Amino acid sequence: MKKSAIVICLLWAGACFAQAQNVVSGTVTDRQGNPVPGAKVVIAGGTESVITELDGTFRLESQDPAKKVQVFYSGMQPKKQTVKPDMVIRLSRTNLWNRKPDKAGWLVGVQAAFPEPGVSNSSFGLMLGRVKNFGWYVKGVYSPAASTDIDYVAYPDDSDLISYWTTGQDKRSFYSVSAGLAARLHCPVHLYLGAGYADRKVAWQLADGTYARNTDYSYSGVALDYGLMLRLGKFTVNGGTIMCIADGFNFVGNVGVGVCF
């Protein structure tokens, strides 16, 4: 008889414990401790949910023991928290620096590259990609002056002779194509890194009207493309460097603006 009573008590205690494990209760507040009424509390990985009361409290029953809950409220960052007795869940206001993208978006932007200091002979192009936490992009820039044919003839290496034979006029061109990956470092900052090809030509006009390539400023070869991008709502701003690895390291500044949709 005593053994039966003990077994019944243990079963009853186990049932009560299991039921207690399936009941989640707590309070949702903001960072200042003010209650947040109307917040949605969901069992993580389940379908059960409840709305917080005027004082921010909630009580939620689930079919299976709950390990974590998620809380959603308009204008605040969603939060996931491990279940514990009478827990307090503090929500933070959504702002530029903590607003995580909810879905991947297409990126289209205009780009400008500057093969030399200043804005003279700048190159223009486009950047296309798809980004969220991780993504990809392709980019190309091109100087309109590159469409002009340049007759590259050899010139003497002596600098005095160069000064004597040149007229002071020149022609310049630049183009670059690249593709790579983009990764979110922290809202709203993304890092992009890619590789491609770059070509830079500079030619001086000689006294006879022909153009001689200036090998000190001309280069072509494999290029690395890297920089940072800010995703500001539907708009993006990026800045970085196109580094051509040919005859040393040649750095070209690159900036751009775009839209996400």
C-alpha cells in the first residue's frame, strides 16, 4: 500500500513538473523597464503564440517543453531568449545600426573610379548584386576616352629627350571589370571583396602628332576590388579601391551610390 502511494505521488509530481515546463510566463519591457503591451510572444520552433497584456505580462502554454521564445513588436528589434521562470525580456528600439535586413535584396548602383588624384579622366560604370547577410556582386567601370585610338610608338628613355619631344597633350583611358562576394559586418555595414581585370593607358603626344605610351603610368593585369558598403534603407553608398597587381601595386579609388529593391 505504501509503495503504491509513493508511486502515485511520484507520477503526480512528474505530471505537474511536465505541465510546469510547458507553461512559459514573463514580462516584456523596453530598455527603460516600461511594459510593452501588444507584443507577440512565440514559442521558438513552434506555432503557439500570445499577445502581452497592458502591463507587459504574458502566459503561454505549449504542447512540448519550450526552450526559447521569440518576441516581436513594431518599431523594436525582434528578440529570442531562453526560457526561465518569470523571465523579463527587454526590447530595443529599431535604428539604423541594429536594423537587420529581413530578406535578400537586389542592388543596382552607379560607380565612379579615379585612376589619378582629382576627378580628371574619371571612369564610370555600374554595380549589380544581391545582398542580405551574404551575397554577390559584379562591377564594371570605363573611361569614355578609351574609345579614342592611341598609336603607341616607342620613345627614348632619356627624360630630357621626352620633355623636348612632347607637346604637353596626352590621352588617358581606364577600364576595370570585377566580381566577388559581399558580407554584412554589422548593420548597416557590408564588406565587399572581389577580383577581376584592370587596364590603364596613358600616352603623350609627340611633336609629329603621334602618341607615345607613358610606361610609368600605364599598366594592365589582375586586379583586386575591395571596400565597404553602407545599406541605408533602400539606398546604398560604397567606397573602396581597385588594386591592379601589375608592375607593382597600382591603386584606383572607387565610389558609388545605388538602390536596393
